[in-house]
Amino acid sequence: MREMQRIDPKRFGDDPTLAERINTGLVGRLEQIELQLRRKVEEQQGGNVRSGASEPAPAGYANSVADYFKKLSDKDK
């Protein structure tokens, strides 16, 4: 993160190839950091990182949402 904060975009001018190489390198590093953070959170919570708190279905959609999840669970079998 510190390395990325030190990058001065003005230093590289308008070279699109260089900008793309820098962007690709940064994105790769950010993805690695994200993966590490996800693993740490998953270890602490003991579950899936992406699963959020469940919220009630909006009024009038409860049956449709229930059917949707039932169909999903049937596909897993």
C-alpha cells in the first residue's frame, strides 16, 4: 500500500503503455491484498466472507424470494 501511495502519476507523462503496465501491476497487488484480507476475515468469522446479514424480502416478494432459494437448494442436490 505504501508503495502505491508513493506513485506520482505526473512522473509518467501520457504514455498509455506505461500507464497500462503500472495499472496492471497495481491491480494485481490489490487483488492479492484483498484475497489476504478475505482469508483473515473468514478465519475470524469461520464462514463465507461475502455472505452478508440476511435481510427480509420487500413486501410482496417474500414468496418469490422463497421459491428462488428453494430452486437454488434443489440444484445443489
